[in-house]
Amino acid sequence: MANEPVIKRTVAFFDGQNLFHAAKEAYGYTYPNYDPYQLANGVCKDQGWALSQVRFYTGVPDRSDDYFWNQFWISKLAEMGRKGISVYSRSLRYRNQRVELPDGTIHTFLVGSEKGIDVRIALDVIRLALQQVYDVALIFSQDQDLSEVSEEIRRIATTQGRWIKIASAFPVSPTKKYKRGIDQTDWISIERNMYDKCIDPKNYRPKQK
């Protein structure tokens, strides 16, 4: 068995939309108000890990589809970049979704969906492990599509003869229904008091036209 390193270099991978929806369900926040660096740093300090890099991934709607959220994300991602966070974004794709209401009527509305964000995160987790950039991959997400990454990281650890941990961190609260982290990872619960200490003080929301 490979020796556990004294200093555990940690790279944080943020699934921006997944974290937002989890925080919304847990705490009722209506927009992504977290500071990724502060949140990653807070978790790492609690775990005794050394944060070395923060990477952020999200879908962004086109300006013509949703001006408000397009401007919000452009401003927030730009600020992240200035802070040294590696940012990866893709356009949200919209599709019609039909829902049957209790009275039998059909309601159709547009839903934005991300394509390729989880794949990009998975590729980067594996690539950086192969390059021996980190000892701990800290993923801020509950997306079970990333569970297979854990198996690959274990194979890489065996091949390289070194210690590697993969963990998933996510907001929790008594009212939040989904309390599972990514399968085959270590689960780290983010309580509200920690989350609130890591709220970004800047308001990136544009004024409504």
C-alpha cells in the first residue's frame, strides 16, 4: 500500500450548476452566491488538506436566450479568472419540456440543460491525476455521472504506486431530501454555517431592463 502523504495537495473541481441547485434546495438561496475559492479553502482546512488549485465548470445561457443570467455568469466568471481560478464554460442548450398539470392541462416551457460539463470535469480529474498534480480530488457536486471517475482514479493510484483520494462535497440541511455524495467517493457535508462564511460579497446580477 502506498504511503499517505503528509501534505495532501488538493485540486477543487466545481460543478457550478449542481452546487447552486443543491444550495438552493438546502438553504433557499435563489442565485449562485458562493465564492468557490473560499468554499474550497474552508473544506480543505477542515480536512487538513493543502488547497493548490480551484477549477470551475458551468453552463452559461446565450445572451439572446436569457440576458440576466448570461450577464451574471460573464461577470462572475471574469472575477473568478482574476482570482486565479481556472474557468470552463459551455453554452446552455434549451429544449421544450411538457408537464401535465393536475387539472389535465399541458404546460410547455423551456428548460436549459448542460451538455458536456460532467464529461469535462471527469476528463480533467483523470488528466491531472495522470500528471500527478494532486493527492486529493475534491469535487463539489452530487452528480452520479461522475461515480465512474472514482474507479479510474483508483486504477491510476495503483499504476503510479501512490496514495490518491477522491471526495465529493455538497450542501446539507434538515430539509434537503438528497443527501448522497458521488458514489465511491468520500462524502463531505457542507453545513450552512460554513457555506454562509463563504458567500461572495459581490453582486453580479445586472439590473433588470
